[in-house]
Amino acid sequence: MPQQISGGLVALVVVGLIFVFRWINLLYEYERAVCFWLGRLRPQPKGPGLTFIFWPFERMVRVSLRTVTMDVPPQDVITKDNVSVKVNAVVYFHVMDPSKAIVRVENFMYATSQLAQTTLRSVLGQATLDELLAEREKLNDSLQEILDRHTDPWGIKITMVEVKAVDLPIEMQRAMAKQAEAEREKRAKIIHASGEYEASKQLAEAAEIIGSQPATLQLRYLQTLTEIAAEKNSTIVFPLPIDLISQFLEPRRPKA
């Protein structure tokens, strides 16, 4: 008889310890407990710190309030100008209302991922390839606004959406490379033509000045001779200006 009493007492203690350990829960600062009392939602989530859950009448679901970084797998997108590309992105979000995140949607992580994929294809499909490559910040803001509006009833806040990479077909990459090369050649020709035009204007002005003042031509001639004379290892043959010796070539008249 005493053995039966002691055995029952041990069993009672074990069951009591099980209940105590199920009742006592420790929640971290970034965690909240969404509690259900006999299936009904408690008005306010519990935590953080030491939390008592009176199991089996009360159940809890842990919810993290930290920002979640979610990769959106590469999606096949056909742009507005009928170019097929692969685009992947990253979504940053966190739970604002733990109760809504548990009650309003079955799995808020999976639901957010699927919504991000469909929204990515829908929004980027309305943009041209040039907009997708050059106006990425604008598209990021549009994606963030749409996702945040749809996840707000779930108690989730979308803080940021970033398009990570845009993979173009090989043919499109070659075409864009040729276009960029042609653009660089065009700019080079325009710059060269502009330089030739400016040089011709300067030469025309110089010719006009020299034509109006013949002495300027002789000074330029002498300056050129000075520059050539600096080359000591060269033998230079140059003509003498006819104006300098014309007075010696005139026939001398006999004095009266």
C-alpha cells in the first residue's frame, strides 16, 4: 500500500512538472506570443520576458518582430517593348501586428513571398527595357508601395524592395554593346568635327590679319627660321624673301 501511494505521488509530481514547464515560457525582446484561450484570440500579445501560458487551455504562437530579408527568385519578365529578361529582387519587411499576421493569413512568410513574385512580374512588365535599366529607383519605390498596400491587412510592413539583377539575353547584350560603340564613335566624330571647325575659324582670322599687314608675314617667317635654327644637327636650305633683295636687283642709274 505505501508503495502504491509513493508511485502515485511520483507520477503526480512528474505531471505537475510537465505542466509547470509548459506554463513558463521565456520570450526574447524581439518576440511576441499570440495567445488563444480555448480557441479564442487574446486581445493583446504577450511578452517579452517571462510569460505564463496556462496549457492546455491556452496556446501560444511565437512571432518575431525583427526585419526579415527575403530573396525573390529570378522571374521571367517580358517588358513593355517585348524583351524577355530574368529579374530577381530582395524584400525587407517586419511584422507590425503579430495578431493579424497569425489570424489573417495562414503563413505570412509564404504569402509575402508569393505576392512579391507576382508583383515583380506585373510592375516590371509595364516598363520598357531602358526604364528597367535606368530608372531602377523609381521601380523599387513602386514595388514597395504596392506590396505594402497589400500586406497591410496582414499586419506586415514592407520597408524596402530592391531589384538586384537584370539578366539580358546574349543577343540583346550584343546589340546593346554595338549601340554603345556606335554612340561613342558618333561623339568622337562630333568632337573632331567641332575641333576642325574651330581651327578653321582661327586660321581664317589669322589669314585675314596677315593679309591686311604684310609685315606680319615677314615676322612669322623670321620666327620660323629661329625655330628651325634650334636643330643644330640639320642642314636647312630656305629661300630668301624677294622683298629683302628687291632693292639690290634694280638697275643702278648713272649719277647726273
